[in-house]
Amino acid sequence: MSTSKNHMEEMAASRTYDAINRSIRTLDLATMEEEKTVAGASFVTRLDQLVTVYTAVKPMIAVLTTVPLIPKTWRAVLAFFSRSLEAVVIAVPAFKAGKDL
């Protein structure tokens, strides 16, 4: 087994790709699109959808914040956006439907 730097980077990239792909494939976009068109979707429904989508794309966002081709300030904003969404995701289990409405 080769342990060259390129080989190790390829292995890491493959694991990252697999993790991102596996995470994205957890989304049922057809169902989510149907739910989006339902008139009068509640705040809780929309929040649940935000949490579901963010959880699926979080690995991809993490990778994008490290890509040197993306300007440093853009990566910083993307990382801040991700941290902000993570704070919302963490707070959601404490939210009781109807209690805070």
C-alpha cells in the first residue's frame, strides 16, 4: 500500500466525498418540494425542514470553507453562516411546538 502524500490526499478526498454524498442522499427532495407548496406551512414545519436540509449539507459546507479557490472572506462568511445555523439546530430540540408561539 502506497503512503505517498498524493495517495493519502486522494484517500481523504474519497472519504470526504463519500461522507458528503451519503449525507446529501438522506434528503427526500420530492417530499420536501411537496411540503413547500402546501399553503400555510407552519413555522415549526419550516424550521424542521431547515434543520433537515442543513444537517444534510453541513459536510459540504465544511469542505467549501477550506477550498483555497474560494476567496478567504467568502470562506469566513460561509463558516459564520454554518455556525449560525448550527446554533439554530442545537436550539430546536428545546423548542416545544405551541409553547413559544
